[in-house]
Amino acid sequence: MNTEQLKSFLTELFDSRGDEMYGKEAVTQRQHALQSAVHASRETDDPELVMAALLHDVGHILGESHLPGNLDENLDDSHEARAYPWVRERFGDRVADPVRLHVAAKRYLCTVDPGYAEKLSPTSHKSFLDQGGPMNQSEREAFEAETHFQEAVQLRRWDDAAKDPSASTPDLQHFLSLVDRLGPRPQA
């Protein structure tokens, strides 16, 4: 898949599934992805982190799975694990590892900063509990030993701030210009 094919695939993916609601949040998958990328681009000029912010929840719309629309259901759909190999194959570890770790980063932040959990939306708080709740000491140490754990924590903060239904963002094509700089990676 060359860069034009990858941009076309992502455009088609967001056109077909991006307007689905982001669970019980007041934003769509597309709004959430774009807002995350905007927050990232305001805080860093690192194109890999901006791409990670854009794609961190792509696992929700890859394949046939759908986020539960009811807080009574288990909200742990392992979307980060579904997205990781797809993102890694196309963009490498600096983009894929924060995507893989952003759920663990929420658990980490709620563990090291108990006030963080109070700032989560009801949906995010419920998924935090379904995803394992606070980390124990060994989980925390393992997370802190990850090469890109600090980037994952940054991504998590952008993720949690990206739920404003009235936010104005550039369109998807604006961020897909990063594909020309970052991927796809050559296939072995």
C-alpha cells in the first residue's frame, strides 16, 4: 500500500464509520479523532505523535466491531490491541506504541493521580473500570518501563480532552498530509 492508497483507505474508513457515535460520548469517532489530533498539534510539532493522536481509536472502526451504546455493557473492546498491528505495520513503533498504550495510560494516570479519575467522562470512567481499574505496583512498573510510556500519557490527556461536540477542527485531509511524511513503511 503506497501513501496515496493509505490516505484513500483512511478517508474511506472515516467516511464509512467515522460518523458513528463515540460510544455514549457527545462526539462521533471522526470528531474525537480530529480533536485529539488538534490537541496534539497544539502541544507538539512531532508528526508521529500527531498521527498517533489521530489514529489512537482507529481500532473502534477497523473491522466489524462497534462500541457498546449502553454503560451497562462491558466497554473494554480491546480496540488498542486491534489497532496496534495495523498502525505499526504502516507507521512504526513511534506511532503504534502510544496507540497500544493509551488505555494503560488512563489506568496509570488514575493510579498516580487519583484526581484524574474524577475528570473522566462517565463513559471513560466506566471503561477505565472495565479495562482493569487502578494499576497494581507491578503493572505500574511495567508501564513505566515501556519505551514510549511518556508519549502514551501525553496521548491519553489529548484523548480525554477531545470530547467537545462544538469544537471546530480542520478536516481529515489536513491531518492525512502527515501520511506523506510518515508512511506507509516499506514491507519486508
